[in-house]
Amino acid sequence: MSETAQAKRPAASKAVKRSKKYWRKGTNVQEFEEFLQDNATQKKHVGVVNELPDADLFVVDRVPMDPPQKFTRRQQASLDKISQSLNTIETPTFPEPKAPSRKSLRKKKVEISSAIPVKKSKNVKDFDVWEKDFNPKLTLEHKEAELHYLKYTKKTLPNATVSVTKKTSLLRAVTLPDAGASYNPTAEDYANYVGAIAKEESKLIQSEEHVERSLHPPGQVMVTSKEQELEMCQGLFLHPDYNSEDEKETVELKESEDKVIVSETKAKTKKQRKTAERVKKEERHRLREKAKVQAEHDVFKAKKYMKEISKKETEIAKKSFEKKRDKFMKKYTERQMVGRGKFEEEDTPFLLQEELPQSLRQLKPQGSVLTDRVKSLQRRNMLPIGEKRNVRKLKAKLKVKRVEGREAKEIVRGTKLVHT
């Protein structure tokens, strides 16, 4: 409807539509004509829109629905199983084939190895297991969030003990053998190697001899039974070196030493004492004045004294540093007291000339790897050394102990027992 039509509406159009007045005067002829014209144009092209069906007006843009299932999944699965069992044919059984020959197996291996493509080895970087940090890390702004994430994803490692990272010794875990112990050593290296072993053996022999000598007192002689009888029959006798005159002289010397020696010095007079006191006062005054003069002169020697002090301080610092370094090296390179036992170095294995085989192929390795590992751990203060304890054993026969009770002591001769 146009704007002119809306402006030129009759006054009756303002009336109520239910009234008869509106039917006669309120209808707009122009609107009615426009409606008829619009219907005519629609019939020419497609048809009246209100009369057309929905299929001509709208397009369905979706896939058609699946047809309704006749069976459930379980029923369909059982039907498929039955159909497969009906269609399948049983495989015929044949006798087992004979084992192939070695030649054929070798050929097959060669063919397979040539057919399989060789994979290129990845460049795996070597790393130290003890020094590498295996703790997973994240790059987040807040450290608390990082810890929370690692904890609840179970990526955090368990708390390691202090002994994992702490080094107890700077010594090598595996001690390298001596140069003289090689298959083809130089003459000098071999001589040093054999000389060290010979020294150790000589020390062992000397210790064994010392133990044997300690069992027997010095100058011991076997005494026969006849000599013992003669000694008993002889009785007491004086030693040939004994002399009575020497004894008298010693007694006289002791008496002379006991005598008190009285000094013959005379006491000082009053005048002598006063002069001595005056001399002492003058000496004290002289020394005091001398010290004052020396202190005044020392002001000009301040630079010299400062140099001496700085020199002494550097010497003290150097000595303290050397002391700390020696203490540290002693702690991490020497054997510490771990356990009550005493550490003993492992004997170096060697073969005598008679024990050497004719060829190196017949040579067997000496020593034990396990004992070597244990000694290495003990040397590096990682394993304590046990002590041989004396186990207290019970005696085979125990003593019978008799105990007299208080009630038994009260029973004396003449007492009467009363039955209660």
C-alpha cells in the first residue's frame, strides 16, 4: 500500500471493523485492485503461492534416513556367524614336512638378509648415567604450576638419597694394572713390577719369623733333667762379679750427699739496700723514657710495619689454604674408618717361572673380579669392613649352685614341724 493511499483514507475507516458503517464506507478499492493484480501475475509465472504445496516451495537438504533395522546387533552377529560356518570349507590335514637341510637354510638366510633393507643406525649420543639429570622440566611462568603438573601426571622422580650425588672418594673405580703386568713389557717396567712383589713377600716372611721368635724368649736353651737336678743340689752361691768393697764405697758416697751445705754469704746493710733500691728505680725510669722515644720514632716506620703485616697475612692465608687442601685430599684419597675391621690390600696375582705356560693361549687369568670390586668399594669408603667378633660359647658342664632360702635357715635342731 502506497503513502498517498494511507494519507487519503476516509473517516469511516477509523470506525470499528465489526460495525456496518465500516463495510459500506471503510473498504479501500485501490488495495483490492492491487491484490487482484498480484494474484494474476503469480498465476502467469508459477502459481499462487498460498495454493502451492510445500515440496514446490522448499528444498530438503539432508541425507535420507536409514531403513528400520529388522534385527538387533546381537541377532545380526549370530546370523553372520551361522552363515560363515555354512560357507567355510574345512582345510585338509597334511603330514608334517621333513626338516630342511643345512644348505637350504643357509641359502634362505642369505636371500633374506639381502632382501631386508639395512637400517641406518641413529646417532645415539653417549652420556654419563651418574651425571645426567633425568628430572623432567617444563617452561612455565609459575614454578608452583610446573610442580603441580609434574606431580599429577606422575612424571616426577622419587627423592634420591644424598649418597647418589655425593662422592666419597676421588680414586678411580677400576685401578689400572701395572705396566710390568702386560704381555710384552719393557725390562725396566718388569723389573720394578717383580721387585715390588718380592718386597711384599719378604715382608710377609719377616712377619712370620717375628711371630715365631716371639713365642720363644731370648737366649732360651733346652735344660735336661740331669742339669736341673744338679742345680737343685748345689744350693745358693755368690756371683763371681760380686765385691764387698764396692758396696762400702757406695754407702760412704750416700752419707756425704746427705750433709747440708750452709752458705757463708753475709746479710746486706741498710745503706746497701737503699742504694740497690735507688739503682732499680733509676733503671726503671730509664727504660720507660727509652720506650717513649722508641714509640715516637715508630710513627715514621708505619709504612714498613704495614708491609710486614700484609706479608705475614698472606703467609697465614697461604698456610691455611694448603692445610685445607691437604685435609680435603686426605679425606677423599685415603682410606677412612668405615667399620671396625682393618683394610688389607689385595695381593697382586703373579706366576713363578715354573708356573708359566708355553703359549699365551694356555695362560689363565689370575685373581678374582668380585674380590677386586669389593676391595675397590672398601678403598673408596663405600663399603664397611666387618670385624671378626669373638662369639661367647656356653660351657659344656655348668656348675651346680646351691641356694639356702630364708625358711630353711629358720629350721634349727630341736624345732618341731607343725602340719597346718
